[in-house]
Amino acid sequence: MKLLALRCPSCAQPLKPQNPEVIVLRCDCGTAVSLSDTGLNTITLQFAAPAVEKFDAWLPLWLFNGRVHITNRQTQGRNKQAEQDAEQLWNYPRRLYVPAWDLPTETASQLGGDLVQRQPSFERTDQPENAPFIEAVVTPEDALKLLEFVVLNVEAARKDWLKSLEFHIETTTPQLWAIPALKDGSGWRMQPVLK
Ligand SMILES: [Zn+2]
């Protein structure tokens, strides 16, 4: 990245990213700021209303509305239930999720896969001041690439021994959400949200 004077486009105070790979961070004034090769811009960040009182931080999560078109699914085993589950999941437009905080790809795709199967919806809440926003390090473009791993992860976990999968993903531009989370060892655990 170019060396830029990192100042909030809204209030001009200096920004101090924790992670050198930062893509989106939140200024003390509450503005969400995205960093890219073209500079600093404000970005819309939505906060998901928590269903619990206690949490430690807000985690960034890309949310897509999309449709996964499976064109070819080859398996080694036969399992009617697994086939039906796959059809049931992908035959409709779905919410698709990609964690945007710093995570190994495998962990991120597992978590994205869990979310895709659970399909949580989020209710917006006002910008809260009670917990820090963890910096996003995944660009929307990379999130789209990660979505492919999310789909693969879900399909590979079925009980019919996936051999090959061909698909394409049709989506809208993702929205960035902040999800309440508790510290869990060296990582984070997402907390329940209002539906
Ligand atoms: Zn600011």
C-alpha cells in the first residue's frame, strides 16, 4: 500500500490501524473508513442488534445476497439425503457470508459455511459505542473468492464423498456488517443476534 497520511475523511483525526492489511476500520468519531489504493473513503457499516447484553467487540462480516448455481456435482458415494440437502440449499437465492476479520482461509470458509446453512438475518441497530470494531482485512473482491471456498466446504462436508463440483455464484455487491462477539481464547465467538 502507498504511504498515506491516514486521516479520517469525516473528522480528520489520525487513524491508527492495528493490522497492516487493514481494509476497513472505525474512527473514534464513529465513521467507518475503507482503505484502498485510491485512498480513504467512508463506507456504510451496519451493526447487527445483539440478542445478548455482554460482548467484547464487533466483528466485520461481508453479507451477499446471491444464488449459487451448481452445474455439476460428482460424488463417490450415493446418498439421497445429501443430494436433496444440496438441492434444497442452493435451489434458492440465499444470504452468503464471508468473515472479514483476520482468519486462516480454512477457518473463514468453515464459519461462512455454518452461516450459509443457518441463514441468520440481522436487524440493524444504531451505531453503538460500547465495544471496539475489529478491523476488516478482506476486500469485497477477496470475499467473493472466499465464497467459493465456503460453497466447497459445505458440499465437501456432506456424507456422499464429493469428488468434483462445478458451480458459479451470482451475487450483489456485499454489505459490511458488524456482529457482536465474545473473546474466545486467541479468537472470537460470534454472539446471537436479534432476528
Ligand atoms: Zn473520524
